[in-house]
Amino acid sequence: CGAHHTAEAIGGADWLLSNPLRERDSYFYYGVYYTGVGMYKMGDDTDKKYAKENRKNLIDVLLPIQDADGGWTPTHGSERGAGKIYSTSLAVLALAIDYGYLPIYQR
């Protein structure tokens, strides 16, 4: 907890950048949110720009699947039964991480 630049954290963050989330993944929206938080906490102060690169990945995967009404509907995996409020909430929270609205977003 709080050790963002350990070998394990860096290895995990590197793996996440190399294997971006895909909509068809199980627990995609859950992953979107927690990947966003984790990569934000990794920051951008190293040679790897973890937060910036992950945010680009999130935007690239989320915006094309956004519904016309502004929400997100889970269509794959285990989250289909969770509904649109669940998926939209996690997508919006993930996209809002840079704004620091919640205490968990503090570095």
C-alpha cells in the first residue's frame, strides 16, 4: 500500500500497458475503473508515462462503445447482468480520475 514504484508494481503496470483492457473481457468495467486508479497512482514521473498512456487506452476503448445517451451498456462477460448504471458509473469514474474528485485519487 503506497509503494507505487516497487518491482512488482512496475511489472504489473508494464503488463497492463502492453495488454490494454478490451470490452469483451470479463469484468471489463470493473477493470477499467481499478486499472485507471492504479495507473494514476503509478503516475507519470518516470520514463514510462503510466497514467497518461493508460488514460489514452481507456479513452480509446470507452468512447467508441459509448451509447448515444451518454451511458455505457455492458454487452459481454459477467457484467451483463449488472446493468447500465453499474457500467456507466465505473466508466465515468475512470474517466474522471485526473480531476481528483475522490480521496482514492490522491497520489
